[in-house]
Amino acid sequence: MNKTNKKESKLVRNLLILLSIIFLFIMLVMPLVVVLSEALQKGFKLYIDAIQDKYTMKALLLTVEATVFAVIVNTVFGLFAAWSITKYHFKRKRLLTVLIDIPFAISPIIAGLVFILTFGRIGWAKEILDFLDMKIVFAVPGIILGTIFVTFPFISREIIPVLQAQGNDQEEAAAIMGASAFRIFRKVTFPQIKWAFLYGIVLCTARAMGEFGAVSVLSGHLRGKTVTLPLQVEILYSEFNFTAAFAVSSVLVILAIIILIIRNIIEHQMKKAGGNYVRKAS
Amino acid sequence: MKRSRRKQVIPGFGISMGVTLTLLSLIVLIPMASLVINASGVGFSTFWETVTDKRVLSGYYVSLLCSFTAAVVNAVFGVILAWVLVRYDFPFKRFIDGLIELPFALPTAVAGIALTNLYSDKGMIGQFLDQIGIKVAYTRIGIIIAMIFIGIPFVVRTIQPVLEDLDSQYEEAANVLGASKAKIFFRIIFPEIRPALLTGFGLAFARALGEYGSVVFIAGNMPFKTEIAPLLIMGKLEQFDYHGANAIALVMLAFAFLILFAINSLQIHYSKFTKQ
Amino acid sequence: MYVKLHNIEKSFGDFKASDHINFEIEKGKLVALLGPSGSGKTTILRMLAGLEYPDSGDIFIDGVRVNDLEASKRGIGFVFQNYALFRYMTVYDNIAFGLEIQKKSKKECKERVEELLELIGLKGMGHRYPHQLSGGQKQRVAFARALAPNPHLLLLDEPFAAIDAKVRQELRSWLKETINKVGITSIFVTHDQDEAIEVADEIIITNHGRIEQIGTPLEIYRNPTTLFTAQFIGESILLEDYGRLKGFEQEVRAAKAVIRPEFVKVTKRGEQLQFPNSVEEGVVEKLSFRGSHIEMQINVKGIQLVATRSLEENPVNLGEKVDVLIYRLFVYNGITASVVENMAIQDNAPIYI
């Protein structure tokens, strides 16, 4: 490849690199710069005040709560679904994978809408909820459900390709010797997917933390009760309290950057583990 | 056949499938079914009236036009970015590679207000564009910019692995035969990355079509001009017109699945050539 | 009979993987399932193991019908083609895995693992991970892991396919010796005829999902009963009208014959002939050096024959006229194959193989 590279005209190469860097700078770097500069525009004290605002802190807690729930439910689902799809033979396997991917393909607004139509005023499950004296729409459970819905396939999607690439020989070998499903999973399968699994958790966390559309539909925007951090940003922004909106945003930016760094570390680990496997298999 | 239920070699089929299907039904399938249950309660004429309302039609048009344009721009820059990141070495390459994923990690609302600020007529970029008479914020260009932002990683990340795995022998062979650089790219490399490019394009298109958070701030939301379909659903919900929201959502879903289906078919067609 | 397959049928969609499979295996035998890829040999092995289930027919192991028995209850050991060693466990833990499931005590496990490590010649390497082993070593660990829980039947799927040619030779004789030492009934799948002939006590030849022939390596080599076997084992050439050759009669017009290089004796003009009346005149058309011998292509009455010549003998030249004696042919009459000796030498011919 180096040989072809050298022959390639320097001009094209430099032009393409320059073009890429300009594109990324304008599209990705500038928005980050704007968030930080606007947040600090009126001084550091105001910035700290905006972040320590009572409602912002409550929003942060709710965001953490929804994210934790989403990660837990999707971890359980992701592990079971990935294991079911890759380790067993059954009919309609393709249909199942398509169904799992639905939340990935639809608008978050529609994701919110389906819960309104199920549990809201005209929802068919409304009576059940009334009977149980429960509230989902315009309440915390709705926020959590919406967040789980939009991040639903994130973990299984990362694990399935890894399991497919490795085949089932090791699991079959263990099954022939009489190992239980749990033992096979714990001793044989899980060590191979741990990086992909972590990667899925990171992606799920990022998306859950930043979810806006679905949560926006289900929240009802009750300050201090059903407002997550991204919704708090929206409220502050629509009140023309730009400095505070950007200050809260900067917290999310920092979280996003931390997630990106973790993501890159995990990807590096996966490449190391994956490369090792490819070499051994050949 | 005596056995209707096939035996599994690896134990635990019942419980694994049970947990998978239960969670899938509770969280995705049953709520999704509400879309259909509710829609069937409304007469067809009401449904048709809602989804063919002029303002609604314009919403679909703006959504489809902007997300398609954004996906095309992303396809072009996605190929360039993937190419540069795979084929060239330059300072801060790993940093730039990591940055591509930012739109996945950054909450869309934050991206939305940042882009709005950046492109408003007093913003860091907007003020220069304003001088030459281009308005971005609160126009369709703004919507497209936001959609480019959220879609770019889809294209880059689907093409990158294909370019990495591409056997350089083809290029070397073409090189030896005296083909020009452009010819090598369009005749040899492009067909190889086409299936991945289509996937990336489809994902970016579908994502842009449904996007709400990053678009809603920069769009300005003027009926017939910059009002996107997800916003129409939101508007109906705010007026507690659940049936209207439901109808628009069903049409949107149909569009999204049509796009994915079309991309899938094209991909199957092209992957016949790349599989050996 | 220890293992018995009765009327096994198995399809994958439209593909018939097993078509009326019947065979029996004696206790303690080392048996090869030999056939080209796609001939259904691996499917048979996987059905025996319980990794696939037949559509119909019965499988018996040690007198018990195991069709409805799970893989883990059949008392078999299985060695996978790519070893399928547990990547994240040490060699020791790999071998001990099956013992732990049987709830053996720590002490018993340790003793058994050490015994097996000794058997496979990897003593002191128990702490290594699979990726720190060579291909041959991995194969041995896979073998030990399968043997650890004391199975009654050992199944091996292409045990030598993923190993370098040099190590393979060594591993073949090691495996044969070790299996004999352990005394376990074993079945292995291979597409390599040399491997089957060298290692197995008995060979089952499969083709298109059917069994072509069953027999000892020598029987199969000497008396192929089908055209496929005659061509698949050894080097061979197919002849359409062999009736033109001296000493042979083509009784059925549609009959075909298979000839191997070792059935052809080439003598230089002037050298002493054993059966001067039954030799044909041939012309040397091609010579190729094969390392240990020379391979000759000889034209006899328009029929291209292949024969070999030792480097110790007087060399022949291109275009040279030589005397060619054909000892025997495998003749296939459309139903079965049989050996036909040259009529002129039938009475007092020594057997050359």
C-alpha cells in the first residue's frame, strides 16, 4: 500500500486532508467551542451558579436515574438476545433481529408517541394504570421507559457480530461435556464478549444521557420533576437564558468527551483482542 | 418428520428466548402495536384528511428533502473522511478519528443550540455568511446542517472497515496496467465500498428523517417553510390531537421503512459483485 | 457392534446430506470417514455426537438408541476441526473443564489432568493459554480435553486439516499410537486418502451423502467395488475403451476401467521381458521428475497411460519406443467394480502393489 501511496500525487493527498480537517473543524469542533465560550461569557461565577441551580441538579439526578435504568434493562436484554440469536437454531431469526432494531430506525418522537398512545389519556392500558394507581405519561416512569426504548438495541447490536464471528464450536464443546447454559455463558462466552459488551454499555449511556425527542414527548416539562438535563437546556434556552443553557450544555459536553475517550480506549482493547483471534483462527 | 421442535445442542434455549421475547414485547412490540390499535379506531377518511393536509404534506416534503440532501452531502464527505483516515498519515490522526463519533455522544439538544448560535446572523460563522447574503439559521440550510452533523459518523464508520480490508493487490494490478488514479478509484475502489456506502447513506438518511433534538432549534419551525414532520407530530400532541399525531407518525414510519427496504435491495444487488 | 447407524436420512433444505446411511463399528476400532468435501461425512460425525439430529433412522451406541439423547448424555468425546479450545482458559482449565462438571474432587481433577498432560507430551505447560501453543500442541490439548471425562467413543472432525504438512505426518502416527494405547473406539473424518489409509483400521468412503464402500485400507485399495472408490483411492486414470489393450476383453460396451501407475510396467527395448507375448508397444510422450521417481506419460494405441520409473533404472527418453505390460485393471460394468487381471499372465503372476 505504501508504494501506491507514494506515487499518489501529493497535491490530491494534501487537498483531501485539508478538506477533511476543515469539514470536521466547522461541523464538530466549532459547536463545542461555541458551547464553552457562551457558557463562560458572563464570567466563571455565573457559570458555577447556573450549574448549581436547584432545578439543574434535579435534572442531572433524573438523567442519571433514567440512564442507569436504561443500561440495566438493556444489559439484561442485550445479553439474552445476543446469546439467543447466535447460539440457537430457530425459525424467523431474521424477523427477530429486524424487530429488535425497530427503535433504531424510528424517530424518537414516534418512540415517545407510542407510550402516549398506550398509557396516555386515550391509551388502552390507561385503565390498568388507574387501577394500579400508577402514572407513566408525564411522570418519571415515562421518562425511563422512553429512554429504555430508544437505547433498546444498543448492547445486543455490539455483541451479536462478535459472537457470530467466533462461531459456536467452543460452546458446543462445553455442551458435549455437559456444562449448563449458565456455566457455558460465564466461563466460555462472556470472556470473549466483555469488550463488546462494555462498548455497548458506553454507547447506551451516551444515547440515554442525551435523549431528547422521546423524553420531550413523555415529560410534560414539570420542572424539578420530569425534566432531564437536555430538557433543562431546552427550557433555559426558550426562556432566553442563553448563558445558563450553555452552562448546562457544557456539563453534557464534558460527559460526552469523557464517553468518547472511554469509547476509544475500549475500541483499542477490542482491536487487540479481535486481532489476536483472527490470527489464531487462520 | 417426527420432531416438530428441533433440539438445541447448547442448553438454555427456553429461558434465553423467553427473556428476550418478553422484554422485546413489553418495551417495543406492545407499545408499537398501539399505533395500529389507535389508528384503526379512526375512520379512513379522517386519517386521509389528516395526512394529506397541506401543512402536513409540506412537513413531509421539508423532512424528506432536507434529510436526503444531508445524506448526499454525508455520503460525499463520508467517503473522503474514511479515505483520508485509512490511507494517509498525518499529525493528530487518532484524535481526529476519535472525534468522528462526537455526534453519537453529544446530546442532540446541545448540538442544536450550539449550531443555532454558530449560524445565527451574529454567530461565529453566521456573521460572515450573513455578509455575503446567505442565511443559515431558521432556514432549510440550517436544517440540513444539523442533519449533516448527526449523520456523518454513520457513513464514515460503515466505510472505514471496508477500506481497511480492501486488498491492495487490485489497485497495484490496475496501477501496473497503467490506469490513472481517478480511474483506479472510480473503477476499482468505488465498487468495493458501494454496499457499505449505501448502508451508511441509508442509516444517515433514516436518522435525519426522524431527528428532532438538533433540528428543532435551528429550524425556526415556520409552517410551509421549515417545519419538519417530527415537529408536526409534536404540535399535534401539544394540542392533544392524539389521532392526528398517530396518523402522521404512521406515514413517517412507512417512509422510514421504505428507505431502509430500498437501500437493502440495492445492497443485495451490488453485493453480488463484491462477494467472491 | 458398538456403534450402529441404521437407515439414517438427513437433509438441509434441498441438500441431501445423508442418504440411507447404514454401518456398524466394532469396539476398539479406529475408523475413518473418508470422502470429498460435501460428501456428508461431517454430518454423520455430528449426528453421532448429537450436534445434529437425523430426519429419520436410528443411531445406536453401545446397544442404546441415542437419537433422543442430548449430546452430553451420549458419553462421547469430540475433537473439533479448529480445536475449539476455550480461549480464555489455561491448558489445565481446558482439560479440567469436563471433570469439574462431573463434580470430581480437586485432587482427582489434578491427577487426571497431569496424567493426560503426560500422555500428550505437554507436561509442565498446563499454565499456558491456547494462543501460546503451536497448532500441533493445540490439537493435542483438544484431544486430551475430549478424553478427560473418560468417554466411550471419541469423534474427531478433520483432526489434521489445520496443521502444517510437516507436523501433520508426525501427529498422525502419534494419534494412532495414542488411541491404541488408550483403547478407545474412535471415528475421524478426513478428505485425505493417505491420512485414512495410514491411520485407520477401517475406512468408510462417503460420496453424495451415500456410503460407497466400507473395508480395511488394504481391501479398499485392492478391491474397490465402485467406480468412485477406484478413482478416489490412489492415483488413477479412467479408460473408456480398454478392450483394445492386449490381454483384456471389454465384455460390456459401456464398461469403463480405472488404471493406476503401479499396474503398468515399462521395459526399455532390449531389456529382458517377463511376458513377451502380452506387451504392447508404447511411445514416451512426456517425462516429469517427481523427486523420488520419474513419471512417464506413454501413448499405447492412442490411449494415454501413466507409469513411474525408478531413478536407479536405465533412463528412458522422450519419443522412445518402449514395451508396456499392463498387469491388471479395475473394471466397472455400470453396477460394481472388480479387479481384472491380464489374461496372459493370470496364472503365474506375482502380486505387485
